[in-house]
Amino acid sequence: RIVYVNGDYVPEEEAKISIFDRGFLMADGVYEVTTVLGGRLIDFAGHMARLKRSLDALDMEAPAGEDELLQIHRDLVTRNEVDDGLIYLQVTRGNPGDRDFAYPAPGTARPTLVVFTQSKPGLADNPAARAGWKVISIPDLRWGRRDIKTVQLLYPSMGKMMAKKAGADDAWMVEDGFVTEGTSNNAYIVRDGRIITRHLSQEILHGITRAAVLRLAREAQMEVEERPFTIEEAQAADEAFVTSASAFVMPVVEIDGVRLGDGTPGPVARRLRDIYLDESLKTAI
Ligand code: PMP
């Protein structure tokens, strides 16, 4: 696999980053994951807009313009012959030459830009979407600026492992009694045909897929309510699902051991998945 590191395309085993890079020492970095279907990028503009937002929130310099980033994404898709898969982009504050809590003075460290691909043949035809996911609930112990897409992913990783150990597929995180989101996705329930998902704030990541799915739902005359919900309300819901760039719309069929409905993916989640995939393919670049 060829990867991109700070201006160069190199075989992955030759890619090098300094041990003083603040991404490595302090998780001082942000990232984006863009999905590739049929060799084309899904909602690239949305991911670039969120990248800019994350960079601005951390006073971090942009590593390149959007046109250049698009070119890098396309070059890697071509070089690695990615048909279906993901493109991971990470920007860190770079290598100031030594470890220090203070950010490096402007001009003394350049951001580090790393981009690589992950091929996932048949990504859109995931058998898991036909069965649906089981989720468990765990306390949300992350930091308070979850709207910034930083590379501090240790707690979400721990959450994924807790889910696996419990025989589930993911964990929904709960704060002050309400579900925030999944370890790497936004969470939804459906009651009487109405789609309920937590409103945007600093408590959750502003999912690019969330924005697209809510827009498409409204365009299809479905009712959407943006407000927090509890695990108990979710367990009593007609259906549930999560969204993310790589899982698209993934039905949830069980929460903390309680089956929703008949334990199979619900009609709203299935319909939204179809609409989202259809629209994504139409507008991919
Ligand atoms: N929430 C969290 C915590 C995530 O990590 C992700 C995936 N990056 C999402 C939500 C979904 O965001 P998106 O639809 O942009 O992939």
C-alpha cells in the first residue's frame, strides 16, 4: 500500500513520523475518514468542512488547501486501486523538536499530514446490516469537546472492547442519564415513525452522515426530533440505528440485552440506509 506523508507518496513501511510529533506525544491532532464507493468519494466537501472546524477549534494550521487534499485522496484511490473502502486523513500539530505542553510558537512546527487508504470490498453490502447490531450502554468518560474530531480515541476503543467482551457490537455512551452517541457513530431511536436523535452540541461529534441522513429523512417527509433520549426510552422504542461514514445507516436490534420489536432491523432504518446509499452514490465525486 502506498501512503501519503507530508508531501510524499511512499510504501507504508517507509513512512516515518518524528517521535516528538505532538500527535504521538499528546494526541494533539484531528482526523477525518471519507468513504470510497466504486472508486468515488462520499461527501468529501462535508468532511473537509468539518476538518476545517476541528483545526480552527484547536488553532491548528491547515496542512494544505481543499483542492490539494482532494488530489491526494484521488491519487491514493488510484495508486492503491481502491474500489470500496476508506480514506483516513490525520493532521497533527507536528514536531516542535522537544516535548512541551505549550503549543509551538507560530512558524516553528509545521503540521504533519498523513493520509492512507483501507480497502473494504463490498463495504455497502455489509451482512451486519441485515442482522443489526447489539449494543451495550457504558458511561461516557470522554473529554468535553467531542465536537472536535481529535485522535484521542482511547476511551472509545475501551468501549468497543467492553462491547465485544459482552458479546455486543458497540457501546452507547451515557452522560447525565442520556445517550450521547456510539463509540464511533451517532445514535437514533424511532418511535411511532418519528426519528429521535440527540441535538448538536459540544457533547457529540457532528456526524457528516447524521447531517445527510436527517436531511434525506426530512425530504422524504419523515418526522425528525433532535433531543436527548435515555436507554430506557431506547429499549422501549420501535427501532434504533446508528450512522457513520463507514457503517452508513446500521440498524440496532438489541440494547443491554433487551430486544427491540421482533429483534430484526426496522423498516425506518432499512429505508434510510437505502435512501442514504442511493443518494451517496449519486453525489459521489
Ligand atoms: N460520533 C463519533 C464519536 C464518531 O467517532 C463518528 C465517526 N467518526 C461519528 C459520530 C459519525 O460521524 P461521521 O458520520 O462523520 O462518520
